[in-house]
Amino acid sequence: MSDAIETVAFRMRLNPDQADEYRRRHDAIWPELANELKTRGVLDYRIFLDPESLALFAVMTRRRDHGLDTLPDTEIMQRWWAMMGDIMKTNPDQSPVQVDLQPMFTLA
């Protein structure tokens, strides 16, 4: 893997009985949000659900010089969080509750 990119992972939590709605909303992600993520350095972004615990596991590959730190300040991100807030655990600012995951093993 190039030194110019990095992979990060984190966990979020879905509310009960919201898996279908979560998938539906992400299948219809706003093109302007997808473009903003890519413009800011996201190369690959995948989210997986553990249906037993309702944990969402996200894995993101991004440029090391990404611009994601200021993404929460944008109007598009604020609107997305507001739309998603009814189906997942959120912070007071409507951002999803995220727990960073520690890398333990890589096979490259």
C-alpha cells in the first residue's frame, strides 16, 4: 500500500429495526455528498452491519492528506446527519457516535 494512503475503521450503532432503512438511505446517497467525500480524499468507504449487535463497522481508505477534518462544518454533512439521526445513535450535534477501531492484523 502506498504511503500516500491510509485505512481507518470505526464502529457506529444502528437503532433496532432500522437496517433496511439504513441500507435504503445509503443506496440513495446524495451525489453531492458522495462527490464531497471523494473530493476530500476518500478512495474507498465500506460499512458492514453485525445484525446481532446492530454495530455498523466502517472501513475507509483515504489519502493521508485528506480534507475530512472540516467535513462536519459543511452544510451537506449537517443535512445528512440530520436525516440519519432518527435511525442510529448520535451525539448532541447529530453526528453519529463513532468508536475508532484499532488495527490488529493486515494481510497485504
